[in-house]
Amino acid sequence: MSEIINLFKNKLLEKVNIQKISSSGWYIFNAVCCPYHGNERPDRRKRGNFYFTENSWVYNCFNCGFKTVFSENNLVLTERNKKLLEWMGFSQEEINEISFSLLKRKNLEQKNSNNPKDEYFNFFDYIKTLNPTEKEEEMVSIEEYLDRQDYKENKNFMKILDYLFSRGSYIVDCLDKIYWVESSPDMIVLPIFIKNKIYGYIMRNLNKSIKYMNIFFDNKNLLYNLDSAFKNRKYIILVEGPFDALSIDGISIMKNTINNNIIKMLKSFNKEIIILPDKDISGLKVIEKALEHNLRVSFPFFDYWDEKIKDASDAAKKYGKFYTLNSIIRSSTDDPLKIKTLTNLLKNEMISNLED
Ligand SMILES: [Zn+2]
């Protein structure tokens, strides 16, 4: 562990009452965030967690969903970092002092290095730089849980199961990739697996308006279901949400993760990359990115899908996995003019749906 993270670790753990350290290294205590972050009552069920890696720390609350990451790559306290420190009882002076020492460190590092920023040409090299984590003891895949004889007696589990099956029958094929934690019964956990190792989690609380919460160790950009790129296939299909990825065995970009380096690494697979935007505002941004990087964009919305269908997961629910996949591939194009024209059509349809 780096000097800075070690220093942080000592300071942070001093302020909370650690109840337990999980076998995979999570420090567990009563969360400090909830009353400040939309929950009426403070946490009494040890839903707060710290996790430390070589060059980052993560705070995560399973109660109200607050999460923040500090990464040595940035060497600054983010606003969320600062909030957390405040809630933990650090004084303004202490926080300023930490900020200042990080700043000093940053200046020093900039002087000492002329190296360009981390750049990798393929995912194999990139993944080697990341630290995987162990699976949490408490986490059980839906598939494993279904093997228990008494699973029907757990009402919370049955609720999760109902929710999952309401997403479409494709879910049957992915029950080994979806996890559940009995002590956080409203939460679905999608570990970010790469070659059977876990590099982060996507969590979804069914009762909260915040749809997804992503936790990456090392605070690096990763894609969900990246393993599908390693398969022997002609196409890599990029979609927005994790359930879209599950529905067609594509890769979820999980918002804002399409940067030059990620695209370069995806291109190193030497496959045709197709992006399927959601039929909504975020989808328009995704199309912009695709145009920037000369990727194929798919528009199955007009010729193949019912107009109410917004994404791959909706389509797979209605038409099944193979029709959906086929329609995504067949309606894709790399002609920029065609992409722009179809994007305008999509916009018009979205506007007229708003007016209905
Ligand atoms: Zn909280």
C-alpha cells in the first residue's frame, strides 16, 4: 500500500468504530452518511464499508447508497471525499491540511515525472495493472440461492426473483452473474468479472431512485461483461446498461467510460464494434461518441422494434435474445451521414413521444 493511502487508512479508521473486517478486506462499521444523504435514521446495521487498495480507497454505504472513491491518480480530494470526511467528524482545518499535503505531493510528482499518462494498447496489459478483489462471503449468486431447498420461504429473495423475471426470460441464462446479499435484501449486485476475477461491483437498489451505483477498485474505467469480447465472435456489441449487456451478452459501457484509451483497447480485439444507443437523451450522447471514434451505430428502432422499446433488455424481453441480436447487427451502419440522418429521426420520434 502506498504511503498516502496508508496515511489515509490510519486517519480514516481512527474516526469510525470498526466492527468487523471481512475476509476480502472490507472494513465494516455503522455508516456515517445516511442522515446527510436522504435517509431519516442513522445506520445501526453496519452498512458502512471502507476498502483500501494499493493506490485508492473506497467508502460505500449499503444503506443510503452514498459512495465515494479517492484515487492517488488524481491526488485531490473530490467534493464527495470532503463531504465524507466532514460527516466522519474531521474538522475543516484537518480537511484543509489533508488537501494541502496532497497538493504538495502532486506538485512534487509533476516535477519528477515526464512520463505520459497511463496508456495501454490492449486489455490484457491494462487488466494486469488492476487489483482484483475476493468475492464477499455474504454474496450469493441467484443461481446458488435457487439450489437451497427453502429459497421460497425467503420473501425478500422471492421479491428479487420476481423483479428479475419481470425483466424477461433471458434472465434465466445469467443467474450466475447476478448476486444477492441477504443483509441488504433490496440490493442486486452485479460483480464486474473479468476472467473469473472481480474488479468492481454494480449495485442496484430496487427501492431507491438512484438506479445504479458503481464501485471500481482503483477507480479505473472498466466495462461490464468485458468477457464477451474474448469470445470467438465477429462483433463486439456495446450497450448502455448492465441488463442490456446481460440480455444479449454484450458489453455495458456504464456511462462516460468511452474514452480514447478504452476504444483503442476494444479495437485491439480486431472485431467489428457496434454501439447500440438507448432510445433516450443519454443515447444521443453515446451516438456522438461513436461518431467521434468511427464506430458502427445500430438503429433497430425503426424497422425491427416496436416504438415503445428503448433498449436491448426491453427488446430481448419482447422478442428473445436471438432476434434482438440479429436486429442490432442488421440495422447497424458506419456511414456517418446515415448515422446523422437516423439520429435526427430518433430525436423526432423522442420529441413526438414526449408530446403524447
Ligand atoms: Zn449511508
